[in-house]
Amino acid sequence: MMIDPTSPVPKYAQLRDLLLDWIDEHGLAVDDPIPSERELGNRYGLSRMTVRQTVDVMVSEGKLYRVPGKGTFVARPKIAMPLELASFTEDMRARGFTPGSRDLARRTSPASAHTARLLDLPPGDPVLHIERLRTADGEPMAVERTTLPLAPLPGLERIALADRSLYRILEEEYGILLDSGEQTIEAGICDPADAKLLGLANNSPVLSMQRRSFCKGVCMELAVSSYRADRYQLHSRLDPRRPSGG
């Protein structure tokens, strides 16, 4: 396949599709190099600027990555973020990754009016704030900030969470099974502190998520997280449409 100069599809977009096919056909694995921009330009009859635009797009999509002075390489596939209530630890294990967690901060405080409203608590009730860096195979994936009502969870502030599932602790230690939830996910920009933790450049894109989780209709968790946009993509199943009409 070659570039079609008569196609309404921009040349850089055509080259992107050709490169993806080429990577599959040649069985390239993660960290394998792709041809240089000069080689790609010569092969497909494109200017260096067009080739660079293509590579820039694929790097921003997380399909390729650059190493200055060495070249461009195949990136790890993104992890599909399930649009369902799931523990990070158990989700990573199910995908064959080794999950990890590092405590960044933990404190108790009276619930602010905003937090109390989201957790369905009276303002001033004690809550526990947990801030953690989540990893997969040692690679930083997300900064997670969780707030929980403290009254039904006595002693949780003293339980070690490193490399453990919070959901599993809630179930096994307190008999609380989170059985439903709601979450909002939107594009965001990583702040400098989180960027340093995640190994990202300042102002890098992230997936910003806010989740409320419930046990028998009672809100037990408020989580606000920043996920690396270069390592995550959203995935959802679309059920068949029902016939319209009465």
C-alpha cells in the first residue's frame, strides 16, 4: 500500500494507518524501533514535515515513543479502563500486571460542606483522606485521592494499604461490599506535583476521574484520580439497540 495523493484523507493520516499495518505485519513488539523519518519519507514519497506530523500524532496517542538521539519505538498498548466499579489492584492482576501502591498522604479531618454533600454526610463528620500512587509492573499509572466516612470504618487510618486492595480490606475487615457506583471521566491537564509522581512532563494530558461508590445505597467512597492518558483508554460495551416505537 502507498499514499494516495487523490484521497481526501490527509497524507499524514494515511501514513499513520500504513504504519500501524506495517507494525502488525512485521510483528513488531514493544520497544522495537520503526524506520527513521528519512526512511519513511523516501519509502512513501512524503516530505520530512509530513512524516514528522504523523509520528507526532502517534506519539501523542501513545502508540510510539521517542528516545532523543536513538529513534522512535513501539510503545506499550494502552490499558483499557473498564467503565464499571472495579478495584485497581484486582483489575491489574486480571490483566497480568503486578499492581503496586505507595502511600503519599493520609489524614483525618472534619468533612467540608462540599465533601459532606458528595458523601451524604452531615458537615463536620470525620472523614479519612488517603492519597496514593498506583503502579503496574512498577510503572506509575495514577494518583488516587480517596475520601471515606470514618465512623463506619474505625481503625482504617492505621491499616497499611501498600500493595493491597482497599476494596478487599473494606469487604474482609468491615463487611462492606461496594455494590454500585457512579463516575465522571474527563480530559484534564496534569498539575506539576502529579506530573512528577507520574513521570510526565508538566501540562501533560490525563484522564481525570471522580467516582462515588455505594454499599446498599449508602455512599462509602469518594475518589478523585488522575490517570496517565498515554497509558489508558476508555472501554465500554454497547448493547444492541431496542426497536423504536410503542
